[in-house]
Amino acid sequence: MKTTIKLFTLLFVLFAFVSCSDDDEGPNLIAVESNTASNIPAPQTGGQGQPVGGDFTKFSFATGAVTTSDTEWDLAFRGTTIALNGGAVTGTADEPARNGNGGVSIQTGTFASITSADGLTFNQDADGAFAIPTGSDNGWYNYNPQLFLVTPIPGQIFVIRTHDGKYAKVEFLSYYENAPANPDAMSDPSRFYTFNYTYNPNDGETTLAL
């Protein structure tokens, strides 16, 4: 009888230990992802004094790819303009409807140094203004009128709240097809975005470090 009691006592202790260990581990989280999106097209019509138009190319961090979905997108590109799936339409021709809760916080630093979205303030697109400002030296790029080149502003890191409330960070690398190290506006096709990004697919998790 004593042997049976000891056995049940040992089993109970082992069960309790395993249960506590499982509780200590917390929820099973999906790994944070870090990738490079290459040659995301951003065509437009008009320009050079003519009205600008054309559909925006929509991108999803969850899939890491271009999407045609009206709702499951985070960033959208047309020319040098970048829209977020959050806030309101700006009044620009042919822009997508905003139906998510996306936002952006523009930070200064290296891509590796921005490790969390915790405590940041996020701006959304609004009537008359994109949250990522348009124009040279205003948002993500600089325009050199002598060389006709569009180049990303060094040290500008864009922390993104996605359309469904998750977090990512983006570092723009190139506006030219195949991201040439020394682009030539006369020979390298433009309106092709390449950028590094890190994406946290877990609800409520703000870390952006691998």
C-alpha cells in the first residue's frame, strides 16, 4: 500500500513539474522574419507637368509579396509615393481605399539599431497628406536634379504598424531595377523598389529584433 502511495505521489510531483514548466514557457511565438523585397514595381502615368495617375502596387508583409487584395495590404507604391493602409484617402487620383489600421513612425538610425516598436507614435495617411511625406528630402528619398537620380535618405528607418496591427521595419535600398550599386538614371529603369524589412507576425508583439 505504501509503495502505491509513493508511486502516485511521485507521478503527481512529475505532472505538476511539467505543468509549471509549460506555463513558464509562455505562448508559442512565430519567429520574427527578416527579408529583402526586390523589384516591387511602382508604375505611374503622367508626370512632368501632367496629372499623375495609375494604380498603386500593394505589398503585404505577411506574405512578403505584391497583392491585389483590397484589404490585406500594408504599403502601396506609385512612383515615389508610398501609401499606408491606415487613416484616410489623401485625395490623390487612383489611390487605394484605406480599410486597415496601418501607421508609420519614421526613425533615425541603422536598420539593426531599431529593435522595437514599443512606445512609438504612429502617423496615418490623411486628407491632403501621406504619412510618409512626398518630395525630395521630406520622406524616404532625395532627388538629385543634376543626375536625375532618386536615392534613399541614409539612416531613415520606417517602423510600420501593419493593416492588422502587427509591426515591421523598413529600410529602402533602391528605386532602380535590380538595385544597382551606382544607378544611372539614363540607363537603369526606375520605379522598382528594393527594401530590407523585418516583420513580427505575432499579435501584440513589438520586438523587431531577430
